[in-house]
Amino acid sequence: MRRFVNSYTVTGAASLLLSGFVANYLRNIPFAPLRAGLGPAFFPTVVSVILGAMGIAALIIGIVRAVRQPDAMDLAPLTNRTAVLVCIVVLYAAGIQLLGVLLPTAVFLLVAMLSLGVNRYRAVLATALASGAIYIIFGILFRIRLF
Amino acid sequence: MTISFADILELGLPLVLDGSVLLLAVIGTITGLFVGAMPGLSSVMAMAILIPLTYRMSPPQAFGLLLPAYAAGTFGGAIGALLLNIPGTGAAIMTTYDGYPMAQRGEAGYALGLSCVYSFVGGIVSAFFLAIFAPVVAYWAIRMGTREYFAVAVFGLGVISYLSPSLVKGLIGGAIGLLLATVGMDSITGVSRFTFGHAELAGGLEFVPVMIGIFGLGEIMYTVEKGTREGAHLPQKFGRMLPRMKDVIRCIPTTVRSIVVGTFIGVIPASGPTIGAVASYGLEKRIGKRREEMGTGVPEGIIAAEAANNAGTGAAIVPMITLGIPGDAVTAVLLGALMLHNLRPGPTLFTQRLDVVASIFILFFLGNVLFLIFGLLGARIFVRVLRTPQRILLPIVAALCFIGAYAVRRSVFDVHILVIFGIVGFLLRKIGVTPAPLILGFILGPIVESTLRRGLITTQGSFAAFFARPISAFLLVSTVLLLVSPGLIRLARFLRTRYRAKVERQV
Amino acid sequence: MRKNVVFVLVLVLVMATMGFAAGAAEEEVFPSREISLYIGFAAGGGTDVLGRRIAENMEPELGVPIVIDNRPGAGALVANQQVANARPDGYTLSLLLGNQFLQKHYKEADAWIDPLEDVTLIGVFNRDAWGIAVPSDAPYDTFDEFVRYARANPGIQVGSGPPGTLYYWTWQAVIAETGIDLTIVPYDGTAQSLAAAAGEEVAAAGAGPGEAASLMDGGLVKMIGVAADERIDAFPDIPTFAEQGFDIVVGPWRAIVGPPGMPDDVVQTLANALETAYYSDAFQDFIRENGHGAFFRGPGEDGRAFFEAEDRFFYSLMAAQGQAR
């Protein structure tokens, strides 16, 4: 089974899922109430049919490739690093919601730089400079409330 | 409603040659460059920031600030596109295709110089063309109807899917983009779709957070996950910025084609510079001399994108000033600026305030000259951005994405949208779905849907009627040919080899 | 030790009095800091320009700056909802348009506010007239001829805005009133539907004379009527519908509103500033030059009566189509 996991089969499966979700959502929305026969569900339905068709095409291409070159892996696996990254951006967004923009931004910059391996002094310096510039440009010049 | 160069110079120059107007033009240029270059700040936003400042100004002062900002903002999009692979504006999407690879080779300075010079060339040529033909062009543009808008949008989508490394994945990206565009209140019946009870979504997904989520945050996450290189930053050659003579000469056909395509498509209201750049790049990829190398960082690719999108800026101004029909969001803001100064666009403006019209043409011209100067002067500074260690640069750019998303509507909701699309963009990149078709689908989705359905209302449900108008028929047939041609060529090759094999066997 | 306690107590007392005094001072002279005016449309649009113009003329009266804050979304609903939930101190205001009444009564809208209950009216400072623009070589010059043409050619297409907007429902009112058979083609905005009329894609488009002025100058469209009480100063050649025997007065208007429960004196200060700004030469010149309609209603009885009349009008518009909530 694993040999069939490549970028095309994943893309195809994801497209089919999305297409199915859209089709399901649109069941309660009129397809054709207007006099020319087209309602709000018309266009998304057309697009989701195209998406579904392309999804099937991608699946076929993916399976053919898997059969022809079973060793060609073109898909990097999801790692712990992925999870950490997602967590950091989610936390940053939550921080903005709770504390305004500026403070979480400074914290984010510092944490991100340190975890990427920048040395401590440079990270603090870069964070301070960037936060200051952001405050001057957005807070003062563009008059956007940052906290 | 005719206007000659003598008129323009005689009436317009005295208004423009004024210390305050020139100073404002410089300020506008710098703002435009900055906002265009920054991921997350769009030129619409630059206009929104600048317009309140024009309250108490005279019309030449107001346009001295706004028009250079518009011209510089459209070029500025290229800076983010080629340095960071994050287009600063929608119109700069195509500049990522060759600009980014060229910068990655260490020739960021040359890529910037090319973008700057050819943006200038595109802008100036279209400005001249339009100053002369403004009335004719405007009356031509007004004849463009729903079906032409539909065809040009579909053409843009077809071209960008064709340009994707995998046609199937390109079409999938485009379809996802079109679906994202349907979020919110349906523009024809008013029914809500995919809003899941969020009032913020009633007007649709905001463009900036989606765009910088997919292009900016997604790209950054992808780079970080792959692991930032120990080498910290890319070595950059600083030497050459101005285009080499041999490149200039070789690219003359490309330049001409790009300006013509950019101007023509830009004049069709509702399309603007973005589709112009896509179409021009697509044309180059199809018939250009170095079509095989497009996408690897060749000058032709940068020129096709940048000459065309700046040619589109001049084109978009004309229907606005002659008939009051805005071509895109930025020209809509410029229209508001005219109204703010009690100036009503249209033929009356040409007869009663020809001096203002003349000053607008001159200021647009001046704006192009100014961004050429400042762009080239600033290029060394911009390139220095790439010398910042990646591990410091990436977090800062990510933070700018967040602040940009927030700043559009001062809305935390848009920050959540950014995060969602950052993650989506990251995952799509992992499975090889490139962001360009998706974003273009998202930009063009509302046009494609409303023109398709409106077109079907006006034609009483006849799809065939879309082929009854010459321009829309031409564009739609070209799109179909473009999409099926790779398949047909492969089929032809396959049949030919079989035929040969058969012939050989018989011999 | 004891000294310290006394000192702290005194300090607390002093700070508290200062705090009260500061609070009291703020209440005494109402505008003591900048006022935010939310506009639910992007910068540069017609409504935005009107809002900026009126705010600019209110500033000298109030002596504090009015900062325009564009918060587009859901036909200005987002901005108005935010103001409806803001502190009623007079420092947060918004522009309110007739389409807030429309959303209130339209059964397809999922969110709305009730302008009669959820906001405090400061004043209505403009009312534009809806009208009908037709291609300049169309075979009809008056509303009557248009109706006759439509009877002879059932199903002719007319351009409007999206169904969530006023201009869509005014065509419905025309259909209801005259019984003619029109196909309403919804465009994304008035500029687009006007362009379609100019390009002869549709037989007519709904638009105010100010909006159609550029295309009229260009000789691409002509107007066959405006839905105003009397002819508009800037366009004396366009007859009203009432003159032509069709009784309809409708068009977009703009009001300044604040959160519910604002103190009367604050409302009065703002309303006075608005009235002075409205009658200033600068603002009057502006609305005349741009073809906007003159109209003023203060926060008192007349304003309330106007709001109630609009409320009934939009309800009946929706109810006639079976679309009322």
C-alpha cells in the first residue's frame, strides 16, 4: 500500500475529499432558482466537478507512476518539526488575539530565532530592532493600533 | 476630447513643476516601493493610507502623491517576488517564476535592475500610447461586455495552469482557488455560502491574508522545515544592475509583445495588470525564442512579467479618467480621489479642466521615471536583505505577514485566516501544488463566476453565445487549445513512433 | 512604620481624586480627544468620500480631529455592528446607510442590526436619488416610453447591483408598480451596470445622476428619470418620476450614528457640529459638484420619523416580493 503514496495520489485523494465536501455542503443551496436557470450552487458545483475529475486524473497518474517507478519517492514525510512549526504559528495568532500585535510579535521573533539556532545576543538584538521598526512604521506612521 | 502633446506640456507642466508636487511625488514613490515590496501590504492599502493625506491638497498635489505611488507600487511587487519568492502584489506573481531563480543564482541585483528598467519601459510606452489614443481606447473598452470579461479571466486561469510544472496539479490549484472565491455572500442571489456562521466571511475571504498565507507563511514554513542552510545567506554579486546590451537586443521581440499584451488586456475593465502579466508570460513560454529555459531565471521571463504588468497600469487609468469606469481596485481609489477634489471624470474634465488631465498624464510619466531612479538606487539596499542570515530574515518576514494580515481590516479574524492558509499553503507545497494557480483562481474567481452566470442570464442560458463575440471566442478557443495541446502533442508523438515501428517492421 | 501607612493612604487619596477629577473633566467638555468615524466601505468609494468630506467640515466645530477608519465588510454591517457594541461616549461613530434597514428585513441576510434600536442617530446628512439610465440611442426618452417599450418587448434586461443592495430592490419596486416584465441582471456595482448600459448590453441601468454623469457627458447614456421629490439642481433636464406620473422617491442616504445609550448632551454637541458642517459652503459645493442630493435630518423627532418611514419602506419592498423576514 505504501508504494502508492506519492505526491499525485495524495493530491488526487485530497481533491476528491474537498470536492465531496463541497458537493455535500451545496445540497442545501439552490442550484437553479433564477429564470435563466442558475443559482448560487451552480458555479461551486461546476468547479467541484472539475476538481473531482482532476482528482481522479491525479490518482490515475499517481498509480501509474507507482507501478512504473516504485522506488521514486517524491513526498517528504511529515515530521516532528512540522508539528512544532504549526504549533508556533497557532500560538502566535492566539497571542495576537489576547495581547495585541506588538508583544506576541517580539516573543515570536525571539523564540523563532533562538530555535533556528541564532546565538542569544544576536537574536535579542535583531528582535529589538525589528520590533522597534515595526512599531515606528505600523504604529506611528500607519496609525495601526498594535496593542 | 482630443489631447495633444503640446497641450499636455503647455497646460500640465506649470502645475507639476512646483516644489511641493515634486516632493510629494518623491514621497509617493518611496511609499509605493516600500508597500509594494513588503509582503502583506498591497498597493490598494498604500492608496488607502495616502488618500486621507490628500484631503487638503490641490489636485496636482494629490495626484503627485497617488500616481507615483501606484506606478512604484506595481513595480515594487517585483522586489518581494524575486528576493523572497513572495510577490508583494497580485500582479507580481509571474515575476517569481524567473526572478526568484535568478536571485537564487546570486544575481539578485541584475534581476532587480531588469525588473526596474522594464517596468519603466512598459509603463512609459503604455502611457504614451494611451495619452494619444485615450478617447478611442475608452470607447473600445466600454464595448467589452460580460462575455469578454469572462473569457479573459478564464484565459488567465488556463495560461497559469498550463505554466504549472504539472498540468493536473495546476488545474487542481486553480479549482481550489475558484472555490475559495465563492466563500461569502453570492453576488447574484445574496445567498451565503461556506460562511459557517461567521459574519466576517459574509463579504468573502479577505485577499491579503489568503495571498500571504499561501505565498508567504506557507513558503517560510516549507523552507524552515526543509532546514535552513548552515551557510546562512546567499552570496550575491553586486556588479551589474543595468541590463546588458546583448540581453536588451535579444529581448526586443519579447519586450514589444509584452507591452502590447499588457496594454490590451489592461484596458479591458476588471482585468487589470495581473492577467496582462500572466498572458504575456504564457505567450513567451509558448512562442518565445528561449521558451525551453523559461522558469530557470532568464531575462525574458522577468521582462514578460514586468513590462506587461506596468503597461497594464497605464491602461487601467484610461477608462477611469475618460469615462469614470475603474479597471481595478487601485483605479477605483484614484476615482475617489478625483471626486474628493470635486473633479468628475469624463469628457467634461477634458474640456473644462484639461490642465488637470494633462497634469495626470505628466505625473504618471514622472512616477515611472522616479521609480526607475529610486529603484536602481535602492537596489543595493534591497539586495542586502538577502545577505541577512536566513535564520534571522525568515522570522521577521513571518512576523510581517502576521502584521500585514492584521492591518488590512485591523481584524484578528484575518490573522486566523492567515494561519489556516499558511498551513494549507505549506501542505500544498509538500504535494507539489504550486501557489500561483490557486491565488490567480482566488483573484479571478468572483469575475469568472459572476460573469458566467450574468452572461447566461443575458444570453438566456446559452453557452454557445459566449463564442458569438469575436474577442471572447478567440480567448476561449485559445484557452482550450492551450490546455489540450500538450496531450495532443504527446498523442501525435506516440502515434508517429507506432507508425514508424510498423513501417520498419514491414520493411 | 506608621508614617509610611499614612503616606501611602494620602497618596492613594490624591491619586483617586485626580482620577475622578480627570474623569469629571472629560465629561464636562465632551470632545477632548480624537473621534473615530468608522466607514464600512473601502477608502476612495462614493460613500467614503462623502463621509470624509462631512467629517472634515465637522472638525473645526468640535475642535478635535475626526479619524476615518475604513472597515469594509458585509455592506457596512461589520463597521456598524462594532459601533453598536462600542462605549457610548461619543468617541466612536459610524456611517449608516439605508441598506442596514434592507438587511434587517431581507430574509436571506444572516446577520443584521436594527438601526431603530441598536444605534443612536446623530443626523442624516445626504440623500441621493435613484434613477434610470439608458443607452443614448435607445428608442425611449421618458419613463412612459420605456414602460411602453418594455410592454412590447417582455423580458428586456436591466442592470442593477447585487440583491443585497438597494438598487436591486428598486427595480423590483418598478416591476411591482407598473406590472412590466423585466429581467434584472445583477452586476457587481453601479459602475459596472452603467458601463453595461453604455455598451448596450442591457436596455437600462439603475443609477443616480451623479454616478451616471461621466457617461452622460460622454454621450453614452441618457437618464429618463430620477426618484426625487423635485428636479436636482445639478441636473435640471432630468425629470422626476413623479412628474411622469410614477410616484417613487428612493435613493441611498448616509447618516452618522453612535452606540446606543449616548448621553443627550454628547449627541447634541455632535448633531450641532454635523448641522453646521452640512450647511457649510464647502460641503454644499461638494455635493452640488458631485451630483449628490441635499438632505438633512437631525437626531430629534424628524430624524426618528425619517428612520421609521425608511423602516416601513424597506419592509414593504421586501414583503411585496415575499422576501421579508
